[in-house]
Amino acid sequence: APIAGALQAGAVLAGAPATLLQRLADFGNLVGRAFQVRDDVLDWQEMMAGAENDRRPTLPLIHAFRQGTHAERLRIREFLNGGTVDRTSLQQLFDHHGSLQYAADVGETLVTQALTV
């Protein structure tokens, strides 16, 4: 929404027609979502390299949760609730379910959609 709003604000000031305003809103929303998904992937890659993670539910984590077994879901819940979860086990979980690749693919799809608006 912030990207869409910024794009639309400039267009409104320039006197753009409503059809262009809608296209800019659509483009901005898709680009904003793509940015967030890419940021989620980068956050996880940084965490796996040793950086701290804020334990919010991101697209890769949601994907792993949906694809996971009961035991894997419990591990993800423990992580989200601040428990001690081994980073290597999370990486293995993401690798096993292709969760980071899934999120990267979603981001690329959003970019492609934005370019066709």
C-alpha cells in the first residue's frame, strides 16, 4: 500500500486519469508484496548465517508449516513462541519442503504480474 500510495500521489498531482491511478495502485501493490516476500527470504538467509530473527510468521515459515508434519509444526510453533529451536533444524525443514524457493518463486511471480499491469 505505501508504494501504491506514493505512485498514485504523484499521478494525482499531475492530473492523471482514473484508469492510470488504478494501474499504478495495482502495480504498487504487486511490487510492494514482491518486496516483502524477498525481504522475508533475505531475513531467513541472514538468520541461517547467524543473525537474529524477530520470529514473525513469514511466507517461508508459513509454507513450511503448511507442508510440515505434526512434529515439524510443533517445532515451528515453538520457534514463533520464543522457544529454543536449532537453526540447522529450521534450515533442514525449509530445504526439505522447498520453502525458501517457494517464497522466492512467489516473489518472482508478483514481479512478473506487476510488469504486465
